[in-house]
Amino acid sequence: MKYTQLGRTGLKVSRLVLGTMNFGPQTDEPTSHSILDAALDAGLNFVDTANVYGWGENKGRTEEIIGTWFAQGGGRREKTVLATKVYGSMSREGETWPNEDRLSALNIRRAVEASLKRLQTDHIDVYQFHHIDRRTPFEEIWQAVDVLIQQGKILYAGSSNFPGYKIAQANETAARRGMVGLVSEQCLYNLAERRAEMEVIPAAQEYGLGVIPWSPLHGGLLGGVIKKEVEGGRRASGRSADALANSSVRAQVQAYEDLLDKYGLEPGETALAWLLTRPGVTGPIVGPRTAGQLASALRALELELSEEVLAALEEIFPGPGPSPEAFAW
């Protein structure tokens, strides 16, 4: 396993992050535990979740699955850098009540306590804001975070889905309070979706945040989706199906798959390996539903893309270019 520092912190994390969103909704508890064990055996020490995972009437279920895994002992919790998130409503359908979502000091306090209970641990290593809260000032958010750090319930704070200016605003506010501020940003970033390069990633680099890309295969679009359709009759669904309905996107994906076929490269592994070459990236989040998918993701760590392949990928999926030149001069 390869490791790196999480942004400007002294925290050492694996260059792949195990995403757990499928644990519960698509992957049962025993299989989830086996995937967690396999990841830890491979040296993957960074596990990401969120309080709302499990979704619908099962919100919190994913954290519970991780908690029962920790409860097995064997150094599982001690070896894991644990990240979870707060923002989404934890109310059940028809039971909506004020202050059960967003980033008020009250909800942050309650959400941390509930996550700790489900996760069966006494602290969260990286506590992430799942979205910006346009109603709550960062002074209030950081006051709540400061209390939790002093109590030993969280160690670091991170963001997810923040625009560049909010990263700047959050960390400038934290600096005025003498706090470390955000140490990571979890954003949508992959070969097919590179808008984060315009403002988010430059802001993260300027303020020393580790970048943790989610959906590195863009909902399966970069995982050989056209080839799977042709060879196995497996049709795309979700985000990848919507994208392939656009003829220009389909042509891009076809060119991508043709290029990788020429070089004997596997699409999903290549998409992950490309992200590992990008400036500022700590490690992409992989969300395996099976042990086989985890094994494929781990192989990406050993894949070194040639300059020729990288140049061809850039031609197929060009980035926006540097900011502000991408939209001005």
C-alpha cells in the first residue's frame, strides 16, 4: 500500500479511500465486513462514510455496519482512519423536526453523538461537512467543532462538495480563531468531470487541504460501460446511462475504451490511476460492492500510466485549463 499525508496535516492515509455507501443498501453486513477486512489486510487504512448512508428509512445503517466491524476488535478501530459526515436530515419520512439537519451548532453536537454511538467508537478522525450550509455562519460552525475537538470526540474537520470560495471563507474564519480549519475536501472529480480543477482544487492546494475525489468512475461511465453492453448485454444505469444518451459523451467514452483496449489497460483501473497522478489528490474514494471490485481498485495503485497514454487521455477528456484563464484571460 502507498501512503501520503492528508493535506497539510501529519496524518498518514492510504492513497485509496474505502467508500462505504453501498454497505447496507446493496451489500449485506457479512460481505461488508469481509470487504473491510480485505481492505485492512491490504493496508488500506482510510474509511469514509456518512450519517445518512443507508438512506430512506435505514439512515445510519452504514455507520452501524462499520460499528459492528470495529466491535470485533483485533485492532480494527486502531488501524483505521475513520471519516464520516454531517449535514443531511436524519429525520424519518413523516417525522421531520427542526434542527435535525444542516450545520447548526445544535445539529453538529447531536449528530456527532449519534454517529459515535452507531460507529461504536469514542472519536471520529475526520469529521466532514457534507455540503455548505448557507444559513449558518462559519463562526458558529467552528465554535461547535472547537468544543468537539477539546472533548476529544473529533480530531480534524473536512468539507465535501464545497466551492472554492467557501473553502477560503471557512479557513480564513478558522484562522482568525486560531484553529487548523478544513484539512480535506471531498469533491466530484474524474476524467469525465473536471470542473473541480477551475476553483475547488486550486483553493484546496492553496489552503493545504487533501483532495478526496468521489465517483472516480463517474457512476460507472469510465468502467468499460460500452464494452459491457456489447459483450454481456449489461446496460448502463443511473448517471452513466444519462451521460451516454448524449452522443458526444458516448463518442468520448468509446474513444476512451478504444484507447485502453489498444494498450491492454482496464478502464476502471486506468480512471483511478489517472486520479492518482493529479496534483493535490490524496486518494480517490472507491465504493466496492464485492471483494472482486476491491481487488480491481487495489491494482490501480500499481498501474503506472505512460506519458503517451496520459497525453491521449487529456485529448479525449480535456480539462478546463487554469483559472481564471479558463473563463477570462
